[in-house]
Amino acid sequence: MVRLALVLAFAATAAAGLPAPGLYLALGLGLGAIGCGWIGFTRRSAPGASRLAAAAAITVGGIGVLLGAVRVAIVLAAIDRIDRLIG
């Protein structure tokens, strides 16, 4: 589960830089990474390195979500600006 969380987290940060559907992928993959990382982190019987990797996946997934959310805000601001220019 931890490896999946790390893959999702780094895919989310990479997707934040992609064109059009990248921002939505970043949001979805980041949330998936946070969820999988949380499951991996809450396992008390897991070794310390595994729990640390899960915490890293939560952090990187959160960064991916924030980058995706910033891109969504920029798109919404651009649409509002164009709407004000046209009408």
C-alpha cells in the first residue's frame, strides 16, 4: 500500500504540470495518495521505514493537491477575466 501511495503522490505532482486534464489528475491522484498513505501510516505493526514512507506520500500527495488547486483557481480567475472583457 505504501508503494502505491508513493507512486500516486509523485504522479500527482507530475500531473500538476501537464496541460488540460493535468490539474484534475493532480487533484485525484493527490487525494488517492493521501488516502493510501494514511492507511499505511496508521498500521502500528508496520516497520518504521514503511510508516515514514507513508508519511512522505501524504506530504507529497498534499503538495500535488495544492498545485492542482492553484491551477484550478488560476483557470477560474482567467475565465472570470475573459467574461468581464466580453460582457
